[in-house]
Amino acid sequence: MKKALIITDIQSDFLGNMDYIYPLCQKYLDNHAKEYDLVILTHWKHVENENENTLLLKSDGAKVIEKRGYSALTDEVKQLLQENNIELVHLGGIDSDMAVIATMYNLLDAGYKVQMLEGLLASYSTRNWESTTIMRFVLGDENVLNVGGGRVWM
């Protein structure tokens, strides 16, 4: 089964109280990106960052996709998933209770198998626990993977 990794919106203008998530996501990319057939990093463009590159993550071969709404399943992402014959998508990023969960639902509606990388999720509202509870209910415990976390040294 061909799989993709989508990490949403790890960008300097979004971190705030979630600055721990950037090194966790970068470490995961450094160690695991080659395990995926496709890696997508989204960059949410909005009025305040329209002409700036605030995306923090980097990974050789990753596709950087600009988006202007919550879900990462843009037309461009749909096309990339189809072109690469992706069946399984791993998700992580900011904001677990908005962008990540919106992407999860859109991917499910589009027929993809979805698994969440619990250690790579963060929430502005500190509602990460509630988000993962919903994800477990919708996807099943076996599809919320306890990977990607760890200690962060800044």
C-alpha cells in the first residue's frame, strides 16, 4: 500500500505556545521521510503572511503546498495523491482541532485510509486531547499511532 505523509502548517507565525512541535516534526521528517511515497508540507497563507515564507519544516523531495483554508486536501494535494497512487495517509501538524481534523474528514470522504501521528499533533486551544479522542472514535484506536513524540531540547 502506497502511503503519504501530510504535515500541516508548521510555520513560525503559528507556533506560539506550540513551539515544541516544530523540532518533533523536523526530527520525524529527518528519520522517516524516506519511508513514504509522498511527503506534503502545507503552508497556510493568510493576510498577515501573504508575502512571507513562514514555513519551518524542510525535507528533500517534500512537496510544499500553500493553502488558504483549514483542510490540506486542496486540488493540488488531491492531484498529487492520485498521481502517486496513494491509499494510506499519515497526518500530523497544527492545529489538531481545526486543520488536521478537517483534513482527516476530507481524506476519509475521498476514500483514503487515514492514520494520525499522535506525537506530531498540536493545538492552539490546548484541545489536543479532545481532538485525539475524536480521532480515535472516528478512525479506531489502531489508527491513532503513538509515534513522533519525544523530549524536546531547546
